[in-house]
Amino acid sequence: MAETKTDTKTGTKTETKTEKMGFEAEVSRLLHMMVHSVYSDREIFLRELVSNASDACDKLRYETQTDAGLKTDGDDFGVAIAVDADAKTITVSDNGIGMSRDDLIANLGTIARSGTSNFVDQLSGDGKKDVQLIGQFGVGFYSVFMVADNVSVTSRRAGEDTAHTWTSNGEGTFEVAEADKASQGTEITLHIKEDATEFLEQYRLQTIITTYSDHIEVPITLAIKATDDKEAEEAKVVNDGSAIWARPKSDITDEQYTEFYRHVGHAFDEPIHKLHYKAEGMQEYTVLLFVPTSKPMDLFDPARKNRVKLYVKKVFISDEGTDLLPGWLRFMRGVVDSQDLPLNMSREMLQNNPVVTRMSKAITKKILGDFEKMAKKDTEKFETIWSEFGGVIKEGIYEDFERREQILKLARFKSTAVEGWTTVADYVERMKDKQSAVYYITGTDEAALRKSPQLEGFKSRDIEVLLMADAVDDFWLQSVPDFEGKPFKSITRGASDLDDIAEAKDDGEKKEKATEGQMTTLITLMKEVLGEKVAEVRASDRLTETASCLVASDTGMDMAMERILKASNQLDHEAAKVLEINPGHAVIRKLAEKAGETGAIDALADPVWLILDQAKILEGDPLDDATAFARRMSSAMEKGLA
Ligand code: ADP
């Protein structure tokens, strides 16, 4: 479609094109949900728009400070909301950084924010469930389509001459055309749906702003042009606007903290914990940090960036690459406002900056201290935080050499001896007299770990084992040999000496066992049959119920670690495992009795392979030859049924 556009300086008219484009498929799904949503908190669209507008002002203020050549139309930043009740429109404008044509297409045509696509993947098509998801994740700009059936965004990027308008009704496509706009920034006009006219009322809008956006620092003005009064009402500033972190704690309500957390962290849940304090002395800065209740979407983003915003004397500097918190605290959200840094800090200057490093150290120390206090005084709350973020905090055990011990002491683990969480220190308290090591098993799922055959011998002797189900456990355990002199020992690796620690409980009757002589003969036979498929075959005190299990050899890599490396293609060769067999198991006893007979090696070959395959199945490992397994299994069943 062709339109004419007049150059404001020369008066020449040129033809410009309106381009029609399709939304990215994921955005279309999201918009479809927005357009047809029955979400009761539709008012959040305004919070999203105001939040974006204020971010845009922050970004421009920062750019003007670091790029002296950047031309702007004044730096009196602000957000203006204007309502035309007759035309049924709400317009939200800002004089922030603005968007170029490409920005408009990328930001408002695709899913820009990392993690939002996860959100879309979770959409089920079931209206009710999806609506709940909006509450949990929020969807930024696109939420305007809950209240508007047509939206236009006119924007001019600071420093650029041309403005563009993006328009859409949220149904599959949007249009972009060149536009006229006198000043930099963005103007968003919403044509309000028939069922959303409540949002044209002054009182309603005023309440929404006070609820969600009072803390926004740039002034927000509201002007209403009402039906009966043809004159536009004078724009009034409607937000408080003082930096919340600079206010005394007693002046801030819980709701205000929550709304600030949501704005600063792009979050939609409640914060479970906050840390608000001012450091004075050598360095002066204010900290307001939050722990989210649920995992932020980008928690496992490989970049592992922290999302804490750095301000200098209340001026926003950066929320990227600030090194304000170590990677293992990246789940925290909030702001740090320094009095000591210069205002014209460029992002590059922030890296390895000694002031930032000192601040980061002190803040990390404070957070750890705060967690330690909470772990003692409000154990339940700490354990809730640990359940969500323990897997991330534990990264600090191998990354943060200085704080390794402190973090390990704070760490909570599941165990075979207690319900809920325990610490390693408490484990050590409960250790048996003759026990010297802290036993653990690693894997990916606590419930599956509890069923591991390797645990049987420990359970029957009442020896406690820590169950470690986070991927990170295999890594830190590699670099931390012991806890206060007690070595960590994997129960799936190396020989065990359980009988030296305690005797097995025998449920009333002593279990019959194959004799040592019989076992030696059987083990020799098994080694001959299995050849290089096993590193060793040995009798086990790890097992009580199961016939066999696999463990890594003393010098080998722990099995869970091997699985992780294999899954990430970092291991091309797997070490042969030790096959442990249970002398008290009926099948092993039978095999041991027959192992000395002539021709035993041929007669017992099939059952011996089955014993190995069984152990593999229990480990969740693939079988080398599933067809052979099925054949042997069928033949064994046939004999059993005969
Ligand atoms: P989010 O704000 O969480 O990133 P949105 O969907 O709300 O997600 O916005 C997407 C992107 O569009 C923003 O990250 C920002 O880059 C851009 N944007 C939105 N509104 C504005 C605005 N008023 N000024 C400049 N850029 C904006």
C-alpha cells in the first residue's frame, strides 16, 4: 500500500510503503490467547507499558551519559498517559530511547525476551490453565491485546531521523510504515475494546498506576479528555516517583516492595525474601535484593548472567554484565545503587572494576550471612528457598573457592535417614562409630535414587546415605574431597567395607549364603564368560534384595558423572564396570552351587549374561545386545514354566 509522507523541513512529498508482515508463529499463539483471554487482571497491560516506557527513559539517560555525540530532544524524561473517552483510546508516550524500524519488527513481532518461548510452549489451549500462566509469567507488551482491538506504536530511535509506525489488531499480522514524529521516543495508542471501557476512567487508571507503578522514577502524567468536556484535562503527575530503595524501610509497604520487585526483575510472582540495607563507610551504596518464589525463566540460561540492576546515585547504569553478584546467586533480582562510581560509567568500564568487585564481595558476604541467619531462625523459609535454588547455590561450592566451606555448610541434602532436608554437619553427628566416610549417591531423580540396589546394604546396616539429585552435585563432589576431614564417598564406586562398620539386620532369620569357596569358583567362571564387558566380578555386601549391581572401579569415574559427560558428548569411551553379586540371593546361590560342575561354563553362560543385563537395567543403562537378552530371558522363562 502506498502513502504520501511530507518532509517537515523541505515540504516535499514522497511515497512511502506500508509493509505487512506476519508475527512469528509463537507470537501468534500468544496473541490469540491475549485477544480471546478472560484474564481477570487485564489491568496489568498498563503496568507493562509504563514499565517499558520507564526502561526506555533509563536506557536513553545512560546512553547520553556515555555517548556525548548522541543528539536528543531534551532529557526531561517522562511518561505521559492520555485518554480520549470519545475516541475510546489510551495513548502512552515516552521520550526514551525509542525503536528503529528493525527494533519494532524484532521486539514487537518476535519473542524477544529469553524464556518467553518456554512460556508459549507451556500453553495448552485450555483457556483457564493458560490464563493462570499469564499470571505466572506475564507477557509484556503483547498484553495490550487483552484490552485493545487495535494498537499502533509510533517510535523514533534517539539519534535517528526517521520514525515508524507499527500497527496491528493482534490477529496474525502487523504493518510497519514510515511516520512523522517530532521527538525521540515511543507513542503507543490503544483502541479500547467495547468490554474494556472501564480503563478509560480516570479513577480506575489512577488506581492502577498507584498500585503498580508508583515507584517508577520518571514522572508519569495522566490527562483525560472526557465526553462532556471538550477540553483536555491538564496532565497531572500521578506517581510518587522516589527511588524506593532510597526510602526508609518503615515507609515502604509490602505491596510496594512486591511491585518494585516485579518491575525490576521482570517477574510476576511474589518475592519470598528481601534484603534491603545501606552500606556506609569505605564504600557507600544501597542494596535492595529479592529472592523470587519460583525459578525465573532464564535461570539455566548458559550465559548465567546476574540480573541485578546497577544504579549510580539513582541513575540507571546497566543490568547486564555488572558482575555485581556471582553466577551462583543469579536467581536474585533487585538493584544496587552506588554513591562512589562515576556517572559516566560505560558497560566496558564495569568489568573488573575494583569498586564493583569490592561491592560485590561485600554484598555476597551479606547475602550468605543473611541466609545463614534464616537457616537457623526460619528454617522452613530457608528450605523453601533451597528447594528452588539449592541447585544453583551449590555451583558456588566449586566455583567460589573462598566461600566453598561456608556454602557447603549452608547446603541442604536429602538423606536415607531423615525426612526433609539435612546438612552434612548433621550427617556427621549421626555417623556410626566405626564409619569414617560421608556416603552419597548421585543421580537425576531423588525417587529413583531411593530405589537404587546399591543402597540395600547400607539400609540393612542403618548406615545413612545422602541422596544427591542435582546435576551440579557430580561437579562439586569432584573438587571437594571431604567435609571437615570426613571424606565424601560414592556408594556406586569402589569397594565397600560395610561389614566393618556394622552388621546387617537379618529380619529374624539368618539368610543362607553361598560359601566362600563356591563364590570363588562362580566369580572365576563369570569373569571368563563376560570377558572385557566387566572390569571385575566380586561378592558384595552392598546388596540384600537384588542379585547384582554395577559399581565404578576404585580408580574409575563415578557412574552418574560418566552419564552426564556421555549425554553432553564429552566422553567417547565408557570404562568397564565392576559387577557385584549378592551371595545371599537365591539365584546367585544356585549358580554358585553349579559353578563347579563339569560343563558349567556352557550351561551357566546364559544366566550369567542375564545377571549382568539385569544390573544394567537397574542402572538405567542401555543393553549392549537387547535381542540376545530377550532370547536368554525367554529361554529362562521356558525352563521355569516347564
Ligand atoms: P520486556 O519488556 O519484558 O522485554 P516486552 O514485550 O514488554 O518485553 O517488550 C519487548 C521489547 O520491546 C523490550 O525489551 C524493549 O526492547 C522494546 N520496547 C517495548 N516498549 C518500548 C518503549 N516504550 N520504548 C523502547 N523500547 C520498547
